[in-house]
Amino acid sequence: DSYLDLRIQEMVIHDWDMRSGGTGQAAMDADGVIALLPGSEMWYQLCFRPTASLTQPIVYRFEVAGETAGAGLRHDVSVSGDDFTVSQPSDAKAADLTLSCSAETYLLCLYGRVEWTAAQQDGRLVVRSDSDQRPDSETEETFNKNNLIRFHEWFGGL
């Protein structure tokens, strides 16, 4: 199964690479988006680059909307620096950052074709923070940007 998932991922992502011509302006194949979403959690395992352990994990909540049935997901990625978990969101625990976007934006960012910060800047990604981890001296905007950069450092692709 994982071999097949990787081949589908290569076909869908490289198809987008060729059609976008380096501009990042092409749309992903809609059927490809639906095919890639269930396997996206595997990508976290393949790409994770551990860092020093954190005193408190950072929880990223993804709320991914799809234009067609089956093209959406919702999960938490909790990163402790040297390890991570992917789980269903818990109403008992607020996320440090909640990232809301389309399935296409999620996949393009996850596979390193679009930077998370760039997707936020151009309005394709909405980031909210509900964190007690944000220092009083740091604005929400800076906290969000810094933690998007950290997410990219941990899961920036192969």
C-alpha cells in the first residue's frame, strides 16, 4: 500500500510541477487531491527532522476543506522537537495554531511546493493561535509566523 501511495504522490505532485512551470499557478488534479489526502500522514513520518526537545509540545491543528466529497480532513500534529504525533483533534486541548485551508493548499505546502508562510501571506492559509505558549512580548502575527517556520523545519520535505 505505501509503495502505491508513494507512486500516486509522485504522479500527482510532479504533474503539478510540470503544469505550473515553476510559477506555482496551476491547479492540482482534483482526483489526485482526493487520492493524496488519506496518505498525507505518512508524509509526516517520511520527512520529520528532529530537533532539540521542547519543554512543551506545540500543537498544530489542521482544518482542511475540500471542494469535493472526500477531499477534507482534520487532525492535530503535536511536535515535541525530537518527536511528533498525529491524532484526531481533542476539544479538551486547544491547539497552539489552527491552520485552515483548502485540500490543495494543504498538500502543496506539505509537499514543499508552496511555503506555509507564503500561503498565509497570499490568503490561501488562515492561521489562528489560541496558545498560552505565546510570550507577552511577541505579537500573535510573529508567534504564528515563527511557528509556521518551525513546522517547515520539522516537516520540510525530503
